[in-house]
Amino acid sequence: MTFDERRQRAIAVLNRKGIPQASSEPAHIRLFRRLGMQVRPLHFESFWRTTFFCGLWFGPIWALIMWLFNWRKEGTDPAIALLATVICGLIYGLVMASVFAWSKKKHQLPTWESLGS
């Protein structure tokens, strides 16, 4: 079974469980997929990959907003801004990975591997 066939099965399972598309296929995951990455729906990703994918988009966007509205005016050192960006992205990623792990358990979703059989 190809990755896309398994992904379609996963989306069908999430739809049957009543999980909305905004949660099963968030915009940043669709963007990563368009860039050629094979990203599972986050309910079927590992905890650490979910942390990575969620933090990867959130950290830079948050940093840009902080730079435009706060850090530039205050003259924040770019090294401090970079460190804050990494920490913020990591915290957001961990929180979102926890939410997806909780949702997977709550809805009793199957494993990614079992979708292929």
C-alpha cells in the first residue's frame, strides 16, 4: 500500500470518528506535503515528529511577529531572539503533540501500521 493510500484511509478513519478536517489536515501539514514531505495526519505521527512539525512553522511566524512589533523597537539581540524562537517553537510543539496524543487515545484510533493491512 502506498503512502497516499494509507493517508486517505487515515483521513477516512478521522472523519468517521468526527474529527474535523482542520484538526486532521491542518494548513501547515498540507503545505509540508506540497513541498514534497511525506507527513502523516498528526494523529498518526509519532510524538516527536508532531512536536517538530508543529514547532517548525509556529516558531518562525511567532518570531517574525515579535520582531516586527517588539524586539526591533527594544533592540533585542538576534541571538536572544533566536533562542526565544527555538524555545517557543519547542513549547508549542510539545503542547500540540500532547493534544494530538490525547485525541488519539480518546478516539481510540488505530496505529499507522495497521491502516496498511
